Amino acid sequence: MSKKKNVKTLDQFVDEQYGKNGTPKRDKMEKGYEAFKLGFLIQQARLEKGLTQEQLAAKCGTNKGYISKIENDIKEVRLSTLQKIVEIGLGGKLQLSITL
């Protein structure tokens, strides 16, 4: 079996494209990824519960468009609203962590 010299790990690719951790370009990419990930997690939880965006919005006191914007990373969500979506709308528990 021959080794392919052009094959890179995901970490190597990200380091090359966005710089090492702590650089401005990398920090910007990481922040965008976290926002995208949050919307994706909400969408997956909603689908797992068998809810439409409209049903989720009604349960937590907002509208379908707002849920759509969060899921598609178009709108930032306030922590208090996120808590309502997760706990009231989805029946889950919001957990946060801080990594230093």
C-alpha cells in the first residue's frame, strides 16, 4: 500500500486554511462554526421530537420565521430565548460550559 503525501488530517487542513488556534482568522472561523452548530443542534432536536418550525415556535412563544433564522444561522439568539426553545419548546435541558 502506498502512502499518499497529499492526504491531510482535518486539523492540518484547518490550520493551513485558517491559521493556528488564537489567530484572528481562526477565531472568526471558530465563532461562525459555533453559531452554525447551535442552529443545527436545535433543528436536529426539533426533528427528533417530530415538530415543525411552526409548532416549536408556538410552544415557546415566538414565530416560525425566528426559528428558521436561528436554525439557518441568520439570526443570533438571546440566551433567555434559547433556554425557552430548549426547555419549553423541546422539553430538554440547556447546558452551557466555559472552556479556558
